[in-house]
Amino acid sequence: MKKYLITISLTLASLLATAQANTPEYDSTLAAKLGADERGMKTYVLVILKSGPANIEDRELRDSLFRGHFSNMDKLAREGKLVAAGPFEDNDSQYRGLFLFDVPTIEEAEGLVSGDPTVTNGIFVTEMYQWYGSAAMPLLLEIHPKLQKRKP
């Protein structure tokens, strides 16, 4: 058994060494532009939108609030603050969607959702968490339009 564990350990060490040798050249300019730390990572705020207490039956008002929701998302994406967003499939947790904000603090994210009428009118409530992920996430904003045949 000990021999087996040593073999696995040596294999893993070899794989890690090979992976490090094949790492693309570090781009300090890009890392600085994206705010990357030495691991190529940074802190974001993940916002989970859950069903809120409001039950707005007026179709015209509800449609208007959702137009404001999408308009706010577009604005935040243009400003580089919103780097990912999307709805969840049906689930038992009443999770409706998520935002990934390129801001380091929950307080800053709270300020960003304060402009969303679906949140301020109770259609959605939010849960917010700091998330440590790849500093390359904002590059999605540059790539996504090239994949999108039509806007939602």
C-alpha cells in the first residue's frame, strides 16, 4: 500500500511540474488591467436573486419593472461592473438568477442592485457573497456579443 501511495504521489508531482512548464507566458500588463493577484485571481461579489414577497399582478407594471431590470443590467455591463448574469432553471430554493459583480465588497454590490426596480419593488430579494475567482471573468463581456445572435 505504501509503495502504491508513493507511486501516486510521484505521478501527481510529475503532472504538476508538467502543467507548470506548459503555462502560457505571464502577461503583467493584462494582469494589472484586470486587477489580478499573483494567482491570476481577484474578489467579486456573487448575488443570488430569490423570489421576493411582492406579488405584482398588474401586467403593465410588472413588465415595466422587468424592463428596468434588464436596462439596469445593460448599464452595469457597459460600466464593467456586471461580468455575468443569468436565470436559474426551476428549483426548490426559489433561486431565480444571479449576478456576478466586479466589485470587491458587498456594500458596493448593494449599491448596484439599488438601481434594479425588481429588487427595490420586492419581486426579488438578494443574497450576496464574496467570491474569489479568475480575474479573467470581465473578458466575458468582450466575448459574449460575438456569440449572441439576438438580445433577450
